[in-house]
Amino acid sequence: MSNASISRSAPGPSARRRYVWTASDLIAAASLVAVAALVVIPLINLVRIALSGESDVWPILSPT
């Protein structure tokens, strides 16, 4: 058998490479989630306060 007669089939378009998460990828993802939470949670709380309709909030927020 010669090398020319051996045919290797190339992976088709549906073949996908499996991605393996490394430790640095997991640390980066966890850090990203933590920073996003530090930004989003206060914003959600501000929206909740604004929509609650409490009238006694403005004297606390405005300077005297």
C-alpha cells in the first residue's frame, strides 16, 4: 500500500473542537462575574428605590 492510496477524511463542517477550560479561564470568568455583580447589584437597588414611591427618600438624598 502506498501513501497515496491512504486517504484521511477531513472533519466535516459539523465537527466541532471541544474547548477545555483551564484554571486561568475559570479564574478570569469568576472575576468577571464578581465585578459585574459589584456593578449591577447597586444599580438594581437604585431602580428599586426609585420605583418604590417612598416620599421620605428625597430629604435624605438632597443636601441641607
